[in-house]
Amino acid sequence: MKKITVYQDGMENIELFDDEDGDLEVFAQTLSNILKESSVSIISTTGTALIVRPSKVISILIKDQSKEVKVTPKAKKVQKSKEKVDIITDVDNK
């Protein structure tokens, strides 16, 4: 899966996702052609189509999420309490 971030002049970034497994360089070359256009262009991904004005796009970042390594912290073990704990189940109705 590819994550595409479109950086725009004076506006918030737009993030798109593409499920195709195609070559990253070919995909980047296709998107770079959009930046050469002088009129409105369409960026199409799986399930999304974005209409952009190339003159407002500063850059486009493409990351291959399938090759990214995600690190998650290990969960710590918690010891059970040996004491009995009372749980309040009645609530005053006022």
C-alpha cells in the first residue's frame, strides 16, 4: 500500500492511499507528470480521485507502507491484586 501526501501552497496537506503493488518509481514518474501540467489534473488511486491545480502543489511524497517497519511497545505484565476489592453496584437515584 502506498501513502501519498500532497503538499499545497498555503493549505493543509492531503493524504491518499493506493492499494496497487506497482513499482514505486513508475508511480512517482506518473505523478511528476501531473506537476508539469498547467491546467487542472486528476490523481486517481484505488477508491479515490483527487482534482488538483498543479500550480498550487508544492510537492508530493509517496511512501510504500508495505515496506515500512512499524515498532510497537511491548505491553507490561500487571500482577493481580491478592486483596479482595469491593465494587459499588448501587447508585443513589436523586
